[in-house]
Amino acid sequence: MIRDFFNLLVPVFCPACGKVLVNNERIICTGCIYELPRTRYLSYTENPVARLFWGRVCVENATALFQYQKGSRFQRLIHELKYNGRQDIGREMGRMLGVELDGSPFASADIILPVPLHKKKYRQRGYNQCDPIAQGLSESLGISWHNGHLIRPSVSLTQTNRSRIDRWSNVDGIFEVKDPGNLCGKHIILVDDVVTTGATLDACATAILSLENVRVSIATLAVALKVFN
């Protein structure tokens, strides 16, 4: 009752559809959560996300929770997360991802690592949008997360409007592992917001797999499958 009264005075709106949140709704309204297009990829290992890495890098598991579509409610959520400071959206969707992965091979991982930003991009945005996703995933799975073991010392050009081949070459070798002793012998979940060609995640996984006795799984909020030149 207190919350409902407070919402009358200062209503909280769903960032996906703009409707006022009611009752026990948190961050995203129930209707939008229901309408977000789930992939159901976790039920089979040879899914479209896993196939992105075939023949390039050896990953244990790979999945995405939603399908990314332009103009969709999910795109609005990602825009709010990346450009309007809504890190709470990232944490909430990370928790949703964790609920999906609970009981799967992902749940046996030792640590969660978000895809890092270069420090210049970090200063511009003020945060890494993958950090709250990793935090929410950590809360759901009970697996620790860390944003300092994998770094991005090199600047890459934007991936937008690049061909598939250009995307891979643009990020080749731009990630490094800091304090590798913290990762050796561990099963690691790499976390990103949206995977398209898989180039960035491939570069991250390649850097990690150069270490001794490590395994890498990949979990993203969404996959954007599109045709490249």
C-alpha cells in the first residue's frame, strides 16, 4: 500500500513501453517481460550463438536470452542501459539471464567476466554497460564476477556498419588478461549485452584461452542475427 501510494505521487515508468509500474513490478513491467522475444537456445547446444564461434575459438557453451530486433521493446531497454545511465536495467536483465541459466552447465562456472570497455570509452559513458549485467547474473547464480581481470588496452573503431570480415579484424588482439593467475584452471562465463557476429567475444575468449587449463562459456542478453556483406 505504501509503495502504491508513493507511485501515485512519483510514478515509475517501464523503460520499454512507458507504462506506469504497478503492484510488484520492478524495473520492467510484466507485459514487456512477457513480450520480449526469447530464443530458447539453452535447450540445444548447437544453437545460432554457438555456431558463431565454430572453427574460430573453442567455447564450452554459448547462448543468448532474447532476440534483438530494431524498433523493439528490447532495443529500447538496451538504449536506456547504454546511453541513459539505466544500469538498473542491466542488473535486472542479468538476473533474468541467471534464472534462465540456473541448473545448466553455465551454473558450474567459477567466475563471470564482463566484456571490458577501453578506458576512453569508459570515461565518455561513465560505466561499462556489461558490468551491471554481470552483477545481476552473479546475484542469480551465486557466482562471483570481476571487471578487472580482462582489459581492453587498445582502442578499436566502431563495429557499426562494418562487414563481417572487418568486424573480426577490427578487434583482433585488442584484449589482454591482467593477473592471469586469478583465472588459470577456472571455468569462465563471458558476458555481453548483444552479440552480432561474435567478433568481440571471440577476441575476449582467445585472450583468456591462452592461459593454462581454462574453459570459457558465453552468455549474452540478446543475439542480433543479420546478413553482412
